[in-house]
Amino acid sequence: AYNTSNSLDEFSKVLVAALIKSGYFRLEEILTESARLIDISGGGLQFSTDNTTIATNLAEKDSFQIRFKLQDVFYALDCQVRRRWKVEDLFYYGCQFNETKTELTDQLNRQLYQR
């Protein structure tokens, strides 16, 4: 009975993951966590964190909204994780902005490149 129970538990986890990935239902969580911004461009950004909440809930191909302030301007941009890796106790993320031709991203480009 123990092995059957474990097998059913594992199967249910795999099934739920497959249903989420196929879009059958969406898993959305609201996380408000801080991370260290390493690099930013008009097309995306890179950040690092030692926060296990972020590492547990954010994987490659996941979409999320990132909020940050740059030169007194607040940004809220939709992103997708393109790369994720770990070095010692830090998790690194390379993210791409989903929409790069909006008024907000145009403003970000002007700020970054002083145009």
C-alpha cells in the first residue's frame, strides 16, 4: 500500500504539472519579493536572488510582472524567464520583456540610452 500511495502521489503531481503546462488551468500566485538587478536593457533584464521563494516559484518559460524604479520613474513590465542558473547560494535569472514596443518600454530605452 505504501508504494501504491507514493506512486499515486507522484502521478498526481505530474498530472497537475501537465495540465498547468497545457493551459487547462492556470497557476497564478502573487509574490512580492525583492531581488538584485544586475543588468537591464530595452529588451529584458538579469537579476539574482538568494530568496528560495522566488527560486521555488519561478522557472524557465514562466511569465511574471516585474516592478522597479529607475530615475524616479516606476515601471511594471511583463517578462518571461529565458534562462535560470544557480551559482553557490544565488539564483540568477535572464528575463525578456514580453512587449518591447510600448510607451513604457520606449521611455525605458530613452532613460537607459539617454535619447
